[in-house]
Amino acid sequence: MNLEIESRNIAMTPRWKTEIEERMTLLQRGHDDIIHGRVTLTKNRHHKKLDNVAEALVLVTVPSRHTMTARKEDKTFEEAIRAAFDAVAIELRKYREKRADKIVRTEPLPSLRGVVSKVFPTQGYGFILKDGGGEVYFHKNSLKGIPFTELADGREVMFETEPGEKGLHATIVQPPHALEL
């Protein structure tokens, strides 16, 4: 990880630099994918509260260019550094929790096999002859990976069915090679 430490309007002391490096090491233990970190200490002489002149800015970057930033002001630089690192740790935890909630949903894979037995191109539907026997109705909107204009009798397909008003109808119709990747 690349760590930049800088100061503005004040000279950096070895004690502050050591504290920043230790805090960043602790932060990395819980979040090992941090790719960049920058800490800036600024002495703000014109702050509206004359007590809080020490400001610490902690910025960390994780993959896919997500950046977490925390800026804290306090009476001393040690307190500002601690508060800023605590705040950025909370931001990283929230970011992780938010990303962990994402569920990748995939469509169910068709489990039945058959052969297209009849196609009515002008009406936009056809029938599939199931492997075990019997015909299943399908509409052109249920096709995935096969253009309706290229569908012909004898084409092997995989499909899913649901009961309809007049019997079974296919809800998903795909070519068999689409699933064998």
C-alpha cells in the first residue's frame, strides 16, 4: 500500500508520523485491500473555535476507486489523528457491510430438453416436443439466445414449463449450448 503523510502550517513530528503509520497498519489488518492512504495534518489558525486548531484528514482508497475520507478537528493533533482514523474505520466497515448485502441473482436453468416440432412465424408461437413425449406451447417472448426468425423444426432446445390455461407452456426456451459454457 502506498502511504503519503504530509503537514500544512506546522512541522511534522516523529511522534505524529509514528502514530499515523501504526494506525494505518491497524486499519490494514481489518481491510487488507487498501491500495492507497493519505494523511494530512493542518494547523488551522483561523478556526472559529480557537481551541480546535489541529485538523487531521485521512483518505483511503480501496479497489474500484472507492475513496473513504474522514476530516476531524481537535485540540491536539494526537486526538485529531485518532478521531479521523476511527471515523474512516467506521466508513470502511459500512462500505463492507453494504457490499456484502448484494446478492447476485441468476435465472433458474432450464431443466427439460426437447425438439421444436412446429413453428408458426406469422403468429409468433410454436410447439416443443418433450423428450418424454407430449407437446409444450411456447411464445416468441420466452426465447433466450435464439432469434425467433432463426427457429426451425427439429432444433434442439432446453426449456422450463409452467401450467397455463390450455396445458403446459414454456417460460424459458434456450439453445442447449448456452448452458454448457
